[in-house]
Amino acid sequence: MWDRPEEINLITLNCWGLKYVSKLRRERLAEIGRQISIASPQPHIVALQECWTQEDYRSIRRQTRFILPYGKFYHSAVLGGGLAILSRWPIEESTMYRYPLNGRPTAFWRGDWYVGKGVACAKIRYGPGPKQVVEVFNTHTHAPYEAGKPDDSYLCHRTAQSWEIAKLLRGAAERGHLVLAMGDFNMIPMSPEYQLITGLAPVSDVWRVLHPDSSVGPAYHPAEEARRRPIPTAEFNILENGATSDGPYNTWRWTKAQQKLLGPGKDPVTVPPDTPDPLGKRLDYIFASSGDVLALGGAWVVKRASVGMMMRHPELGCSLSDHFAVEATLAFHPSRQASTSPSPPPPLPEPGSNDNTVSNGGSTLGAATAAAAAGAGAGAGVGGIPKPPDEPTPPTSPEEAARKADSALHNGAYLQLHSPAPSLHNSITTATGPAATAAADATEQQHPPSSSLPPAAYDAILALIASYTARSRGQRTWRARHFFLSLLVTVACLVGVWFTPSGKTYVAFILTLVAALGLVAGTVDGLMALLFFGSELKALREFEWEVRNARKRALLEARRDEDGGGGGEAADDAGEEEW
């Protein structure tokens, strides 16, 4: 049996592998596989989205079989979910969990319903211990087609999907396993969907752990505009904001005229690092927990996070996907009680030697931004602690090193002193008492086992569900009426054919055609009303019950806190209908 690794390297990437739609699909995905196989540090777990075909999956598996010998391609719905997980260690269990709310078949040009979006779940054992298991959840949530519009009809679906994956993550954490949620979540940081995941599940966004002052959306988004930040450069958006989508470095976001400059035999086209980037945003995430601190004798903490897979295809000159990857490293830090002799944490990178440099078609970026970041963040360090001066610092004593390690455990994150861009970290509370107990208490404080959302958040979700339920009921009623109306029209047309004079055959043909087409259209709408909208309304009722139940628990906990830990029955939902 192998030993527990000291670090776990992760990659998540949306491959943009839509069959018949994505350009240069075979060539790009083959190169993605090759780049994964030579990646440094060598990945241990890789989550892929929009890898739709078995052909592309097998191509990537052939390239990565020596470093990632285990893998699973997940099947879902008519066209497949496009999800795959690659692993260095054996996959003990696997499940494809489909979202109960996931688009509508009437929007066939969007395709979300037909691919059966959901969560690809894999249970992977990385060590011999009973709790040395990682549960990986790979997902690609519903696309925000109408995001920002007051009548966004898909917001309820995206909210329900965040709720569902938060339940899966919470269940895995309660089993004492390390939890990883990876994928294209189609949401911006600090959005309601994002806060559902981080508020209801004991996981942290690995990028925001190291870059808590990073953007909360593209420059034009109201939440980002309210921060009164200047429009970021392309390089800053990569190094600090973790923008994986819609940035100028990605050739698939270029105009058609710009894309014509790329191709075999043509000179590489580079993008200046100071190019303004008002559209770049972060849609891809890795969420991670710390694992069972007491059972493991320590915790998994965030050591590194970066945007990856930015290289161009060596022959075609195009980006490998319309998204960049998120790469992260989790490091295991033993608690003081689990170590016979305290050892200091891994050496911190020097200010000028971080591995978050950006490759842009042959040019290397990063030094200028790192220097600017150091100047912009002067005087502010991790957790508000002033950055150390440039002169050499005295050697760290073993006791001080152990205290720092416990502090990292306490916060569930390994925060580097020299961030590659000016993030201002939240304050760090030094652990007190035995290290393992402090780490466990800190994890519980940061991610309480019960809901940590305020009642107002549940009220907002319930209002969203009520609004969408009314829409769905209206659609069902309209389509049912259309079905019965089509039956009447069909009967009327057939009667008209019966009484059509023998010399008016063209009239009989027209009436027959109208009857046939009307009956087909009405039957489709009737089936939609009976099957799809009926199923959607039942899923909405289940979602509503879960939210109401969670809201009731939140109110009970608030009442208990007000009463100094006293009991109390149902808060304000006593006598609520049970359905």
C-alpha cells in the first residue's frame, strides 16, 4: 500500500469539445492531453468538462495514461454530460448525479436539457488510512444565458444546482473525507449561487483563499464597479483575478479578422500584458475542504493556485480551449500533536520567484505585474500583518514554526507571504490550545455543520422559486390548452375535407395539411405539459420544501442563540403545511 502524499495537484478545464460545433476540436483536445502529461507539477486529479465524445476522451487518456492511469467518462441524457475525471489513484466508487432542474427541452438550441447536466462523483483513495479518501465532484452548471436581465428565467435553475452540489459536498465532508468540487460553475465570485456553495458546504474557494481581494466579476459588472477599481490589464486579470474566460489572451475571444492571423506556418501573435481587459471573468473553480483534522492528524491546506493551460497549439497557433484551466496544490500540514518533532512549513517562495508567470504565445509575463503588486501592496501583508522589511529576517525557531503551521491549520489555508498580486488577506487568529483541537474548532467555526445562511437568504430563494413556479404553471396551462385546441382544429379540418366539393381537391389538401401539422404541434405541447412541466413542478416543490426546512432550522438556531442555548419549537413556521 502506498503512503499518503504530502501534496495533491489539481487541474480543472472546460475543453470546449462540442461535436460538430467546436472548431479544431480533435487537434485541440489531443494537445490538451499532451500538455496534461507534461504539466509541472505533475497533476494527481484532473476534472474535464465539455469532453463530449468518447474519441476525445480516449485521446486524452492515451496521452496521460502513465501519470493518470485511472479515469472515468460519465454518461448522461441523450447527448452525454461531457464530464470526465482522471486520477493517479484508483477510483473506488463513481456516480453520475443529474440535476433535477436543468434547462428546458423547448430551448433546444441551447442544449443544456439534452446533455443532462449534473455532477460526476468519484471516490478516490489516496492513502492507506480509513479517512485518507478524497471525494471529487466535477460539474458544469447551467449556462447564464439571461444573466443580468430582470426576467432571468434560468436563475432558479442555477440556484437549485448550487443547492444540490452543496448538499453533496456537505455529505462527503460529514463522512470525514477530503472534498473537492471542480468545474465550470458558470457563476462569478460572491454571486448568490457562489455564496450558496460556500455557505452551505464546508469548502473554500482555493483562489479566493490566496487572493481574497480579487475581483467579483468583469469590470462592467455592477458589483465590481461598486469597488471603484480601474479596469484591469490582461496580465493582472490572470495573476490576481484568476480570469479563466473572455479575456484577450484567449484567441477564441478574438474577432474573426484577428483569428485569421493564426494558423500553420504563421508567426505567433502575442498580446501585450498591459492590454485592458474589461470582459475577463472567473467562471471555473476549485473548492476544497481540509479533511477530517482529528482522524488525519492534520489538515489539507491551500498552497498554490494559478490559471493554467494558456499555451497555444504549437501548429495552429490558437488557444487550446475557450476557457483557461484552474490549477491548485493542496499541501498536508500535520498538527503539533501528530508530529513527534515540530517541523516548519514548506519554504516560502521568494518575492521574485513565484510560479504564477503567464505564457502568451512565446512571451513570458509576470515580472512587471509582480513588481507592481509588491509596490501596490507595500505595508500590507497576510492578515493585516505588515510585510517584513527587505533586510534579512532572523531564523525561525522551531516553536515559532510550529505556531505558524498551526495558524495555517486554524484558518484552513496556507497563505503565502508574497502573493503574486496585491491581495489583502483577512485577519488570522492564532490557534490556542492543542493544535488538533484548535484546528477542528476553527474548521467548525469557519464552516458550521448547520446552515450558515441568514433567514433573509432563504426568503430570497423562496421568492425566486415562487416566481419561477408561477411561470412554469402558466407554461403548462398554455400548452395543455394548445393541445385541446389543436384537437378541435383537427376535427374541424377533417369535417371540412368531408364536405369539400369534388372539384376542390386543393382545398381538401390544405385542410388535411393544417390538420396534420396542428395535431403534431398540439401533441408535442400536450406531452410537454404532461411530462416535462409536470416533472419540473414536482422538482420545484421538492426544492421549496428543502429551503423552507433549512430556513426553519436557521430560525431555531437564531432563537436558541438569543435564549442562551435554550430549546424552542418551530420558530415561525409552526403549523406549516406538510407537503
